[in-house]
Amino acid sequence: MQPNPSAFAHRWLAGTGEKTLLLLHGTGGDENDLIPLGQTLDPAASLLSVRGRVDENGSNRFFRRIAEGVFDLENMREETDSLAAFVSQAAAKYGFDLDQLYAAGFSNGANMAASLMLRHPEALRGAFLMRAMVPFEPSSPPALTGTRVLITSGESDPLVTRGQAERLANILREGGAEVEHLWVHAGHNLARGELVEAKRWFGGLAPG
């Protein structure tokens, strides 16, 4: 199936800086959810906040799942390819630099960002992944040299095991990404401290 990028509902907020943040919500969210987070992480960045196209019993998602933690890999591939095509079209439409595009995703959105890096390594300069797990096992390491990733995982997360989170970090490192992996005193919810650390991390990303 050919990628179909045309149906992604989204919000675009132009910033004053060089970076653009691709914001990807969790299950049940929409394109409005992570706008405040993006503005906190980098007040100068442009924001491209996207709504997942899959409807799971009335909840928006970026790809289908068969059961909790069990993903529909074919649908994930199709939606990942379509999102990559959409991002490219959005860059042409809004005039942002793809070499300065960073994702910030929570839960399902973080898994989609990880899938995007694994399947389209050129699509993102880096990513902030909150409560992410391995979306799929790549057949070979992705070409991620020069990509920077911050993963924040909850020590008592009932949905993402320590092994799943650490495996994702290792896959990205095997591809050449520079990965910082933080464990926070939280479950599948966000903690204030990790957002402070994420803002620090974004502030340390050099342009160009």
C-alpha cells in the first residue's frame, strides 16, 4: 500500500527558533494535548502537533494494536510510512528545516516516533520518548549516527517493562544514536522532574 499522508489532522504553530517539534500524543489524545508540553520544552521552537488516524473504540491512536502491548505490525508500517510522507509535505508547506526536526511523543506517540526512527532514520534529528517500548525488532540496526534521543521511563510503569524500555535504548544505540535514558519515580504518568530534565536536554541540542 502506498503512503497516504493527506488525512493527518494537525496543528502548526510557527516559532522564532530553528527547531521544529513533532508532537505525538498518547492513546485517546489529539493534536491539542502536547502543545503546552512543546511550548515548555522549547519556547522558541515551531510546533507540528499531529493526531493519530486510528480509532480504537473512540480513542485516537497512531497505529492499531491486537492486545495490550501487542501491535498490528502491518498497520504500524503503513501509518509510519504515511507519517513520514506527511512530515515531508508539511516541511514544504510550512517551510521548516527537516534537519532541525525533533519528535516529542508520549506512550503510543512515543512508540510511533521510535517506529519512525527505525523505519525512516533520516526523518528526525532526534526525539524525546516518554514511556516508550520497542515498536518492532528491526532486521538490521538503523542508520542513526548523529541522532540524539532522550528516553524517560517510569520505574513502576505497569504497561512498559524495564526490559522493553532498555531494549529500545539499546536498539537505538546499536544504530549509532546518542541515547540518554532516565528512570523516574512514576508509573505510566509523567513526573514534573522529567520535564525539567527534558527541557535541559532540549536546551543542550546544538543547531546545525
